[in-house]
Amino acid sequence: MTEPDYRLLESQLRTLLEDETDALANACNFVGLMFNAIDDINWLGIYVLRGDELVLGPFQGKPGCVHIAIGSGVCGTAAATRQTQRVADVQQFDGHIACDSDSRSEIVVPLVVNEQLIGVLDIDSANLDRFSAADQAGVERLCKAYCALQSANSHFI
């Protein structure tokens, strides 16, 4: 397994999104770019904040859970704390929500635009301890770039 070139991915992301104002199209391209660039993952998607819960947004992989309460599971915890959650073994995470029984490790990054939580990016792998500190830094970098590009939009997905 080789780590993706996150700097190159950021450049590609900026090229994809910089002239597009449709938030849904941008979210779809963000998810598609990342899913195809990161090895050994089985699911990648955005959960969008809707009221007091996260709702399934654009994703790649098997069908996912549709509603996740803030504070519930890895995604809900990332949303509640606004802190990235990198989980080496999801079976050891108290309250883990098993949308796909194949998933063994997970990283979830909050998406914050103009200091407002708009959702989370969730990435799952069937491999234990798939995500390194370098992956976390790279994914956070891409999420930050995505959110900066979305800040110009008047609406989010």
C-alpha cells in the first residue's frame, strides 16, 4: 500500500472545484477523487449536518447508514467534538455503528465552513489500522481545501 500524494490530490481538487459553484457537484467530485486515489478503502462519503443529525450525502461504496445522531458512533463523535477521529479497530470503539460489517478501521474528519459544521467526511477500510498519521494529515488537508472552496457558495449540500 502506498500513501497517496496528498499535495497532488489537493491541486487536482482545486482544479475540479474552483470554477464550479454547485455544492452538490463539488461534493460528488470531492468524494470521487478521493475514493479513487486512496488505496485499501471500501467506503468513502460525506454525511451532511441536518438539524441535530448527520444524513447520508454523496458516497462511493456499499449503501450506507442514512441517519446518524450527533455524538453517536465515529461520525457522530467527530461532529460533536469537531475533532478528527482515527480508529484503528472499529470494534474497539464504544458505540461504533456498523453500516458495513466489512469495515475494520475508519477515519472521520469534520467539515467546517465559515466556522459552521456542515458535515463529516467518513472513510472506511476493511483493514485493521489502515490509516496512518500521514493519512490523517493528508485527508485533513484535503477537507480544509474542500471547505475553503465551498465557503464561496451561498449554500452547502
